[in-house]
Amino acid sequence: MKTLSVFTLLALLATPVLASEAFKGFRCENECPLAQTANSHRANGTEALAASSVARADVALRVEKNLAKI
């Protein structure tokens, strides 16, 4: 029973590799310039850097407002 479940699991894991032709349609070949820019920011890590500075500014603003109430 264990060998049958192992072989079944291996067959399920091998399915995407064997069906490589079926998974070619997930990439958009005609991306708009805005999407290309966003994807390059994500790939290079600059999106996280920009988002973290915005988040820090938001947290600082909320802390200042809360301290002003005290």
C-alpha cells in the first residue's frame, strides 16, 4: 500500500514536467509598458524598497498623531 501511494505521488509530481507544452501559455508575450515596469521593479527588488519607505512614513505619522493625543 505504501509503495502504491509513493508511486502515485511521484506520478503527480512528474505530471507538470511531462506536460511542459501545456504550461507555456502562462506568460504574456504582449505586456503593456506599465506591467513591464512593475515586473522589473519586482524582479530587481526596488518595489519592496519603495513600499517599505511608504510604510515607515505611514507608521511614523500614526505614532505622531497618537503622541499628540497624549
